[in-house]
Amino acid sequence: MRNIVALMRPYQWIKNIFVLAPMFFAQHFTADGVMRSFAAFGLFCMAASSIYILNDFHDIDEDREHPVKRNRPLASGAVSAPTALILMAVLAAVAVILSYFIALWLCIVIIMYIVMNILYTYKLKHVSVLDISVIAFGFVLRIFAGSFAMRIPTSTWIIMVTFQLALFLALAKRRDDVLLALEGKQTRKNIDGYNAEMINASMVFMAAVTVVSYIMYTVAPETVSRFGTRHLYLSSFFVITGILRYMQITFVENRSGSPTMLVYTDRFLQLIIAGWLASFILIPKL
């Protein structure tokens, strides 16, 4: 059972917090809204886990050559392929069926997410640049999922900032693959489409674009009206510091292979995220 749970990668579910973002940024905390938002979060976790299983099944040979991924349940042989495929199908089916009863468009978004990631697993992950764009768009779909579940519009700025930030993180993750390739541990077929210089320049570019977009969001009239303050730009200090910390982890410490694990283990990042969340509570009261 422990290996079955590990196959679903529950530690990765933190990514699905983006499903809750529309509720947070719209300040829509009604009982019904919170319940619908968390229901969408749970269903998206099921859909994501089904894709993780598919990815592990497809990449089983490559994972066995990876210094870390070789320990995954399928690659290590702890879970059989038939068992994994049955679990994958059940998770995907439950996510699609139950989402239909919450909102039709939520169901459509989850289907889009599943189909996109099937294409990613079998084809798109081997196309340089397109691969990281697909990863980033997956986070945008999470935003839409939360928005449709609550039946509220979401900010264009939040959609753009989410895509840009996700692209920044995907580049950092791909940089780790490049470093492994330089050590003679090539684990991805599309790694020839990248090199350290290209990724480093792209990360700096995306970091700048993300910060500018976020600042523009905080001073946008609709944001000022929703939060009742013109001082939300102060929260950008946490965003800038957080991105600089992540660049330090990537360029200096060379350990950006798992963004999720960094959130769980890096105290500096945890403090920055906590400070950013607190700023949205405290600044409107100034």
C-alpha cells in the first residue's frame, strides 16, 4: 500500500494549490465557494496522479538510469505495471465523472489537462521549448479549474503571472537535466535542444518578466478596487526576494531538479511564501 501511495506522488499535490488561487485572489470565501474550490482541488489531484502514473510507466527504462528516479515504485519493480495502469484509469475516470457534477467547464478543463499530458508523455516532452511550455500551461489550467469550479472570473494578470512563473520553474528543472547530461547521465531525449547558456539566459528573462507582470497586477485598478488598497505593490518585495533565492539555488547550489521538494525543504523559501501570504492579509488593513 505504501508503494501504491508513492506511485500517486501525493507530495506533488502541492502544485494543485493553484486551483485555490482564484478563490484567494477574488477574496471569495463563502461556504459554498470554499467547498467547490477544495472539491476541484481534490479532483485535480486525482487527475494529476493518473498522469504521474502514466509518465512513470512510459519512462520506466529512462527512470532506471536516473540517479533519483530509479527508486520510483515502477522503476524499482515495487509495483507491477498492470496494477499501476488500473489505478491510473480509475483515478482519471473518477476525476472526470465527479468534476462534471461540479461544473461542466471544470470537467472540460480536467479532460484537457489529461489529454495534453498524454500527448506530452508520448510526444511533446521530446520537443525542446514546447515541453516546458506545456508544463507551464498545465498550471494555467489549474487556475481555470478553480475559476470554473467557483463560477467566478479570474484576473488576466494572474493567468499571465502563473504561466511566466511556471515557465521559470520549468527552465530551472530542465537545467538540472542539462547538468546531469554534462556528467554523462543523459536521461531525456530532448536534452540536446538545451544548453546551460540558453537556459540561464531564459531564466533571467523570465524572472524579469514575471516580476514586472506581478507589479503591474498589484497596481491595476481592478486589484486596487478588490483589495481596497493601493499599497499591495509592497508584496512584490517577497516575490523579488523569492525569485532571487530560487536563482541562487539554481545557479549557485545546482539543486533545482525538484521545485516541489524545494518548497518542502528550503526554510528561506518557506518564510518568503509565508510573508507573501501575510502581506495580502495585513497590507489591506494599513
